Amino acid sequence: MKNTSRPHASTAKLFRTAAALLLLTTPMLSFGSGGNTTTKILPPPNNPVTKLFAKYDTDHDGKLDRQELKQFQAEDPTDYAQAMTFDKDHDGVLSADEISAWKNSAHK
């Protein structure tokens, strides 16, 4: 009789390999300092949110601050005005979540 209570060694190895590949191929963004680091999984590179961050998030902190937004406003005032309506906490900074909400609403 074959023991079916334990996964076969090659199945376990395949699972570990697949998990490692997933971690290695998933784009991530880490920001923060000290012990307060946040890691977010980024959308695919061709995603509009990723493209916007690649272009304007010059300090790579996962949000568009006032200085970065000035460049966005200068290059695309219409999109800037629409995007700023999604600044839900009214801090003058757009987070990835706020930009995603804007982009998702624009594609409906």
C-alpha cells in the first residue's frame, strides 16, 4: 500500500519553487523608515497607475506629494484636476489607492 498521508517529495519541491517564483516576479514597493516599513504589491507595469507613478513619483515613496503633483499639473492640467477630486483625506497628496480610485472611475 502507498502512503497517501504525506505529499510526495517532488510535489513539495514543486510547490516551494512555484512560491519562490511568484515572490521573485511580483513587483513590490517598500517605503518607510526604521521598523515602520510598508510593502505594497504594485499593479502590472502596463497599468495606468503604475505608469503614472513611474513618471511622477520621483522619490518612490508610493504617493505623489505636492512637488511631484506640480509636475503632473504642468504636463496634464485636466487629468490633474480630475485626480485631485479623489484626494479623500484632503492632504494635497495622492496615494496609490486614491489614484487607483480615480483611474478606475475614469474607465467605467
